[in-house]
Amino acid sequence: VQLQASGGGPVQAGGSLRLSCVASGYSHDIATMGWYRQAPGQERALVAFVHSSGRTKYADSVQGRFTISRDNAKNTAYLQMNSLKPEDSAVYYCYAIYGAYSRTDWGQGTLVTVSS
């Protein structure tokens, strides 16, 4: 699966951004789509994911501020990020888990910079 992420950029604290992740290729059997993020000097950490069943999971740090959704017809996942904080600044990576062997593929990162 090829994943194309977009939607990052600079934003002021309290603002909003929406990230998109479009899947192509072996995209008819994607179980899970989601986002990780990595800030400088830190490990990559889960932000949120959405399963094909509709089940979602969020990191505690974004619960209530971020919303992940998925349009299966468009093979696209979205991450709506509201009330952004400077500590949300990071490179955001989308990923997909698919196929009979639960393979994971990653998209290129998209940079989110939140200024105070």
C-alpha cells in the first residue's frame, strides 16, 4: 500500500489542522489506518487509529481534541486536530495495516508546527 499524507503546516496555538492520508495500491483490505508522530529527540508515538469496524483509539494527550475518521470509499483517513498546543508540534506519519498477514506500511511524514 502506498500512503500519501498531507495537511501539515504552521498554526498558532489554539488553532486547527486536518491531516489526510490517501491509500493506493493494495487498498481494498486495509484493517487499520492511523497516525503516529515524532518530535525532535523523541520516539515515534501513537496518536490515533481507526479500524475498519469503526473502532478508534487515541493517545491520552490528544483525547478530546483530535478526531480520526475514515472514508473507506476514498481509501482515506483524516485526523482533525483542534485546540492545538505547541507540544503537538511533530512530524506526523500515517500508517496502514492490511492483508492476511497484517502488513504495515507507512506514508511520508507531514510536519505540524504549533507556535505559542
